[in-house]
Amino acid sequence: MSVLKTLSAASCLLLLCAPVHADTGLADDATVCAGRLSAHLEHQWLMQNPAADRTEAARDAMVALLEAVGDVDDAATLALRIEAKHAHAALLQRATFGRLRNGAEAGRRADMRISACTRLVAGYLDARRDIHLPVPERATPVSAKVNAALHE
């Protein structure tokens, strides 16, 4: 009986002393969504979509969330964000320039994925709007930077 008590005490001690690892689910979701929102924003700029301001605010909020929950400069995090951005850009290109049937399906997938991402930060953006605070400072669109450089 004492052997059984010793083994159970040892196993409990091992469980209590085991290293605790943070759940990377939110950090990974924020990383992927930051990449997707970046691709979506660039596509909206190219298509001159008026919803680009909302997407930019969502992307900035997602990056802020990512900075709060993960290591933004980690190589694996950057790789995941770039892969997500590239995959979403390809999906948007198929949706915009692909054949009718494939394009419609790609558009639905892109919308569904962006909707899931914006829901992660929707409360933050709604709260800032409700208390009349500006959303995080936006970066200047690429097209505006190019135009400014051309006219200098």
C-alpha cells in the first residue's frame, strides 16, 4: 500500500511541477488574421473600395491584439503572417479575376474568413466608436504614398 501512495504522490508532484505552456490559439489566430486583413486592405486599396478605412482599422486593432498576446518579431510568427497574407491575396485574386464559378466561391471564402477575423476585434472597434475615441492611427495607403512621391 505504501508503494501505491508513493507512486500516486510522485505522479501528482510531477503534474504540479510540469512546465505550463501558454495556449497559442489566440496568438496564432491574431497572426493569421493580421495577414489576411493586410491582404484584404491592399486589395481594397487597389480596387478603390470605400470600405478600406474600416478594414484598416480592423487590421490595426488586430496588430495591437497580436502585440499584446504574442511575440510579433518571432520568425515563426512573421512566417505565419506572411503565409496567411499570401494565401488570402491569392484567394482575392481568384475572386476578382477568376472564372465566374471559381471566382464566386473564392469570394465567399474570402468574405467568410475576413468576417471571422473582424469579429475578433469588433468589440474593441465598437467600444472606441461608442465613446467617441479615434480608432488606432492609420497608415497612409500605398497609393497615396506613391502619388506623394511622384509629385515631389
